[in-house]
Amino acid sequence: MSRIGVFICHCGENISATVDCEKVAKTLASMPGVAHSVDYKYMCSDPGQSLIRSAIKEKKLTGVVVAACSPRMHEPTFRKACAEARLNPFLCEMANLREHCSWVHAKGDATTDKAIDLVSMLVEKVKRNKPLFPIKVPVTKTALVIGGGIAGIQAALDIANAGQKVVLVEREPSIGGHMSQLSETFPTLDCSQCILTPRMVEVAQNPNITLYTYAEVESLSGFIGNFTARIRKKAKSVDEKLCTGCGECATACPIKKIPSEFNTGLGMRGAIYVPFPQAVPNKPVIDRSRCTYFKSGKCKFCASKCPAQAIRFDQQDEIIEIPIGSVVVTTGFNIKETSFFPEYGYGKYKDVVTGLQFERLLSASGPTLGEVKRPSDGTVPKKIVFVACTGSRDPAKGIEYCSKICCMYTAKHAMLYKHKVHDGDAYVFYMDIRAAGKGYDEFFRRAIEEDHVNYIRGRISRIYERNGKLIVRGADTLLGAQQVEIEADMVVLATAAVANDGAESLAQKLHVSYDAHHFFAEAHPKLRPVETNTAGIFLAGACQSPKDIPETVSQASAAASKVIGLFSNAELTREPIIAVVNRTAPPLFSTCVGCFMCQSACPYHAIEQEEIKTREGKLIKMVAKVNPGLCQGCGTCVAFCRSKSIDLQGYSNEQVYAEVMELLS
Amino acid sequence: MENNFEPKIVAFVCNWCTYAGADLTGTSRIKYATNVRIIRFPCTGRIDYNLLLKAFAQGADGVIVSGCHPNDCHYTSGNFHARRRWIVFKQMMEYMGIDMRRVKFSWVSAAEGAKWADIVNTTVNEIRELGPSQEYLEMSRQGVA
Amino acid sequence: MKIGLYPGCSLEGSSREYAESLRAIAPHLGLELEEIEGWNCCGASSAHQLDHTLSLALPARILAQAEKQKFPELLVPCAACYNRLASTKKDLANDASTRDKVTDLINMPYTGVTSVQNILEVLNLVLTPDVQKKIPAAFPHKVVCYYGCLLVRPASVVHAEKMEDPMQMDDLMKRIGATPLDWGMKTECCGASLSITRTDIVGKLCGNILEDATMRGAEAIIVACPMCHSNLDMRRKEIERVTGKKFSIPIVYITQAIGMALGLDAKSLGLHRHFVEVSVHGKNKVQQNVSSPSMAAVS
């Protein structure tokens, strides 16, 4: 006989405002098998939890239904409370009265009736719950960090410095990411390279870090503590062990006119190249799509000049498999492509550049060696217009979100420009200034007050060329939307930050969720910001949403601490939500008929064939058997099984049919 | 036209996408019809379509099945299996004479709170138009199902 | 291709040349135009400022007429009419209660099956490479394409690919051998209906447009909207009074430009109806006398 306890939470007023919690508790009290039914203001609070604990003991409950918020929020909390009262935690279920009921419906009988239905459905389920015991699995103490920007570098170093192994994978020839392209950083104006390159070198020298550049993750299989990563090491066409990084090959390469990715197309590189002088590793790769030898079979200039004989034209892509315990995704962001802003003439007029291009023009290591020069004719621009929110916060363009970094870097750009061109004029068109951060507001005020940057609140409608000048037409909304027209020499667009190329396909490889804009989704926006919904996979940096360097670094360290925490366990416990094939007494042994449909349906290859034999070793029958270490509990096999011999613990046929029957009774 | 009929609708959803999407509907405070009751499954791959028949046999007026978008399955391919089974199941249901407008199959991701509300509302409206489900009960009375 | 035609008031009055040139080029492009019967005013520029229901009912009746006469597609050359019809179609598609109210009011069934097409969409379909072959580089002029507002906005109604930098007209011009120039005014405001009430504003706004076009060396401004045309062409004196400058650049309907490229005579294209002399012309001055049933409708 079941003795179920029902606990209805008011969630302050979040539930009780539209659901009559008292009525729900009273109705449930009279349901068969319910031994105890109460409502309380905050079930998740300590007094709320002790209500549950004492009821379990006093009323000898055999199961618990907590009707509160989403189980995705508090199921672990209440299961833990049950365990403390010595009730198997898997005998506790949650009814979602908040997200699925009180928050989405108006106050009324229909809402209360729905709440009663939801709770009684779970009561019927929990009557059929069985005690389950967590599964113990070993942990591979190696972390995979995907993406070698500042987020990946920080995470890798933190994990490595805690004594754990790290594999850092970067798809470009060098680590460093976007931060290596920046000139100076707000709000302190310290040189980006000066603070970043020592970290890059540290990564290369740390014995706990294995660095794979020019490499990409092909696939990830397995589960927390026990992943297997397949990594494609793209052919660099250079033997890294022999190469000394002398640079003779790059000088010898007859192709010089390939737009450099590092210099955002403002500088050129050869077909064999090191992306930038401080690259780590400082060894070249051959861009096979551009190399004369790979296109026509002739040239080999680089090989003839290489003193170390390190050029390898016949090198192949290599795929390696590495056992991994945990993953940190730090793949960063990109900026919106050019065709997105035809009205601003980007792509049409050379002197309309993106913020990232302007960083290169300001950078001492950039194509102009830090002098601000127009890309079209190399003259120093005397009037620059900066356009914030280019694409961001613009629902008509499909990007509703704020790119977060633009307000600050635009202030920095205008400031640095004024520092370099004293008689120049700088205008900034903005929607709002979002300068929340330590020293941020002071920084942007300085641009206005000390460097006399002209801030105009309004948007730009169009930019076009007239007599060699860029005509910027906009409105000044603080002057009653008065039209403003500025004849500029150069325009810098603070283009929207978007998810990096390939983010979606990587998310699919890793089985983590992503949002409508292809940014990776955190498990909880407030309380689990660096975790994904897939256990053992963590996020840091701009791959989750646009963010600046300080925030990225703190998130990277947070993700690293999660990994280190995970690795501090000798073994992990996994939820026992797995499939099992039934076993019965001889002569049947199992109702499984051995069709093995389940085997072909299982995405994890977790189903094996087991031989049932007599004592003499004679085969009686073949039946399916689930490997509990591999099964992830999706239940696809259960729906496939024709003889209903396989079932999913926690979501058994008995349980789910009981739910349907109760709902419609 | 007066229509007091309130359909009973059961939603079979996966934990990772649609259940989370419906949670988002809640956190976004988007309102929808009260007629739907959500049953949580780990994956659409787990949803045995006999459950849908059971629901109709028990008097459900409509059913929603929803999970992760193709390629987004938490378990790699459960939603593909569900979709494949659905094609066969749909033909069988049609053959049996069940109005397929009573069954909604959709993909709702964890980021699509508004879409979930929309699906519930359109399903409720459509089924309100169709009226109470009689087909299956009629069939079981005749001993067909 | 046979298509329903809704001319609207402008094409019967102030922009007769738009209708004339459209009907003149149609047979050359394999386009069979059939004017829908019993059409009414679309309500543009006044109805939607006074009465929301009326502003939907008027276009809805037109659409219902087209539906009744079984036109799957309706060509609406006037940009203002097009905008009203397209907006109405969208509003009625999205809101069943409004749809019921409007169908009650017009007392006609309306299902929304007829698709509403503007002149650029239709020309894009019919000015095929085959037609192009017949008229290689036949309109050898530097032009600027002026889209105005109604063909590209609002984004939710008009599905212009690039609202801020439309290119459909530029593309059509290239196909007849013209050189469309890059300029800054393609979607700026011409003053539209202020043409009657505040000619000074129209003078200023149109002055900006003419000035930029002239400065870039354009020989003509190509338009596809009767409002744009009348403001830029008919209000030339006012423009010159406000700006204190003289402009001689002609304003040419896209249909007229195509007509000239096809070698049609000036009269059939209604070029003589303009206030500003049309100083551009097609390369092939062969007088093709094409008579077609649709031509007869234009007197």
C-alpha cells in the first residue's frame, strides 16, 4: 500500500497568486494512497524541506510529490531532502505548478483544476517508482578546451596549474583569438598583446597542456568523465619538430597578396605564413587553397629555402582519439559580415571599416604600424564618425540583443584616435551608452570631457560618398530628431557581435543547446552560467553571449574551477535513469525474443547480445542486455521493443501509462 | 457562435528541448490556454505511440508530441527515430479513421517559449472547432480498436 | 504570362503615361494584362489616416474582386496602391476578427488567395534573358534609380530583400543596357502627399534628390511610383524656387525606359506628357508599331 506525501509550494506568491494551493492540497489529501498533503509558502526553504523530512519519518511515506517549480530547477534539492530522511531519492517527483501552470494561466478554477491534475498525475507515477541507486563511473582526468582565445587560454592554464591534464584545440594556426588583434584594452588602455602574449607562451610551455593548433573537433562521444574526442589535425605541411620558426619560407613564398585574416584584410600574407609575429606556436602553415604548388604542382620555393628541410607537401590530415573527462567550450564570437549593412556602404567604400579593422589600424603591430591612415589612400583622416549599434539591438535586422562590448570599445577608439591625431574630429553616434563595469563610466566620460569626442545620440540612416567624402546622415534625437549630416573622411562601424562560424555544428557535435542566434546555452542564466545542460561540458567567453575581456576571463576561471571540482572525485555517480531488459524465471529467462531492434536504435551502442546457456553450456536463447556504463537513458529502445521486454528506469511503461490514465480519468 | 467545449489535450514532450521551452514560456510569463497537460519524457524517442492510442482511448480530445529540432537531440538521434515512427503511425491512425488534426507533432527548442504557447493555443482552437473526440471511443465500442 | 491589373486612380489621371508605357511594353515582354472589373479607390494617403477599418475595407474589396474574377496574381503598378493592398492582405491574414468585420462590410467573400505584385517583381520575371537578347545595350544611359518609400517599407509588409539598399530597379536597368550609378538618395523621402499641402517641403526634399543625381552625372532618374514622379517632375518650378538652382534632369518611369530600349515611339510611351523634357532615348530608334488589344484600351 502506497503512502504518498504531497507538498504544495506557494513559491511566495508565484504559484498562489493564480492557483488555489489550499484547495489543491485538500483535494489531493482525499486521493487514494495519499497519506499526507500540505501546502507551504516556500517548500525549497530550509523549514519547507524539514516539513518534508519530518513527514517522511512521521507518516512513514513511501513516496513524495513536491508541487512547486520546474524539476529542472529544484528536483535535486528535494531528492536530497528525501535522501536525508532515508527515503530513496528516486521516490520523489516534482509537479511543475509554476512554469507550466501558475505563470502561464490567469487566476481561476481552470488553473487550479489543471494544478490538481498535474499533481495527481505525478502521484500515480510515484506510486510506481522504484528505489534506484546511483551508478558509479570512473573519471578520465583530462580536460578538452575547444578554442584558444583568451577564454580558452585562461581555462587551460587554470586547469593545468591545478595539476590536471589539458588538451587545447584551436582551429587557426595560432592561439590568441580576437584579443591578440586588439590594440589597447579598455578601461585601462594597456596594450592587449603585452598582457596576452605572456599567457600564450605559458600555454606552450606548461607540461600539463597539449596544444593542437590548426585542428578541429570532429566528434565527441561518451558522457561526463568518460568522453572520447576525435580531433582532426589539419595538415600544416610543415614538420613542427624540425621547423625552427626562422621565417625564411614566408619570405621565399612568391605569393604575397593574400588578405591576412589577422589584419582583417588590411594587410597581406603569403601562402605559407605565421599569422602574426608573436604567434604560438611560432611555426608556419601552408594555406593549401592558395599555394601555387598545391594548385599547379610547381613552385616549392619555400622548401628550397628552408634551412631545416621541414616542409612536407605530402603531409595528411591526421585524426586522433583522446579520452576526455570534461570539456570547456571557448569558441568565441565573430562580427557580422559586410553584406548586412548595404546602407552604410560597408564593402563598397574602403574607408568604411569595422571596429576590428580599426583595432588593427591603431595597433603598433598592425599594417600601418599604429598610425591611423585611411585604407583607400593612406592619408590621415581628419574627421572620423563612429557608429555604435551597427546591427545590434535592431529587430528589423534580426539581431535584438546588445553586443555589449561596442559602447566601450567605441569610446576607446575615439579616444585613441584623438591621442594620435590631435587636430582630428571624432563623432560617435549612439543609442544609449551602456558602461556598467568597474571604471567603465569614468572611461567613457573621459572621452567626452578630456578628449572632446562629440557624442550624438541618434542613429545613422545612410552613408554615401560625395566628392571623396563620406556623407553620414543621421538624426540627433536630443535636438528633437534634427537631421545631422557629417562629411567624414572615415567611418568605423561597431558591427554586431555574432556567434562564431560553425558554432551550430559544434553544438550539435557536443549535444549542447544553443539559442536562436547560435550562441551556446547555459544550464541556468543565473545560477549555472558556465554549465551546459550536458553534464561535464562547460562554457566560457563570448561563445555564450557577447562579452568583454574581464568577464570572459572570470567565466573561464569559473569553468576551470568546475572542471577541477569534477576531477577531484575518484569516481562519479550517475543518475540510474537507464534502460534494463527484464529477466524472469526459467524456462523463459526473459520475455526478450532476441530481435535486437533495440540494438539498431541505440545511439550509444549500449545494447549487447547475451547468451543464455544451460549448465552444460548449451545455448538456450539470445537476449538483449544493456551496458549500464554506456546507456544514457533516452529510452528510444523502449519505444522500439515489440515484446515490451526493455524498460526505462524512472520512465517505465507502468509509470507513464499510469500518468496518462490518471490525467484522463 | 457559442462553444463551451473545453478540449482535453495531453502533451508528450522531451525533457531537454520542449519541456525546457515550456519552462521558458513560464519564465517569460507568456499566457496560453489551460487545456494542456504536459507529461515529461527523457526524449521523443522514448514516446511509444501506443501511449497516444491510450490517451485517445481514455478520452483525450487532442495530443501534442514535441521534442528537439532535428540535429539538436540531446541523445543524438532519438527525435529522428520518433519522426520515422510517426510517419508509419500517422498512416495507421488515418487508416483507423482518427482525424489526424487531433495530433500535433512539432519541434520546440529550449529557446522557443513563445512558439510553445503558440502551438498550444492553435491546437486548442483547432480542436475546439473539431469538437469532442468520438472516433476512437466509437471504434472500441464496435470492437475495432 | 497573364496577370490581373489594378490601375488605381493615378494611372488614369496624373500618371497616364505610366499606364500607357506599361501597356505598350507588355506585349513585347509576353505579358498579358487584364484590368479587373469593378475596381474602386484603394484609399491611399487619406483613408488610413482617418479610419482604420475603411483603410482595410477599400483594398479588401479590390482583392475580393480579383479573387472573384479568379486572378491568382494581381499587378499593382502604383506604389501607393501596392502598399495599401499588401498591408491589407497581411492584416487580414493575421487577424480573423478583422477579416470577419471587413468581409461583412464589403459584403463579399475574401480568402486572400490572390497574390499582390508590384511592378518590379513582375518586370523581374518577364524581362528574361531571351527578351534581353533582343535589346542588347539599348538604353545606354547613366541613370540613378529612385525607390522612394512605398516599394520598400515597412519591412514586415514589403519583402524587399534589402530595405535600406534596394537593388531590383538597378538590376533591371542593367538588363536593358543602362549604367545605374551609386548614389545617396535612393530611399530618401520625396515629400509624397505634401505635394498639395506643403509644396515648400516637397521643394526642399526633391531638391536634395535632384541635386545628388545631377552631381553624380546621371542623365535620368528612374522611378516606379506616381507620387515620386509627380513630385520630382511636376513640382520642378517649386523645387527651383526653394533651392534657387536649375535642374534639367528628366524623371522616367521604369516602364518608359524599357519602352525606349525596345525602340517604341515616344508618343506610345507618353513621354510628351512630362513637364521636364525627356532628353534620353533608346539606341534603336526603329519605330516598331505594335498593336495589341491592350493598346486599344488606352486612348
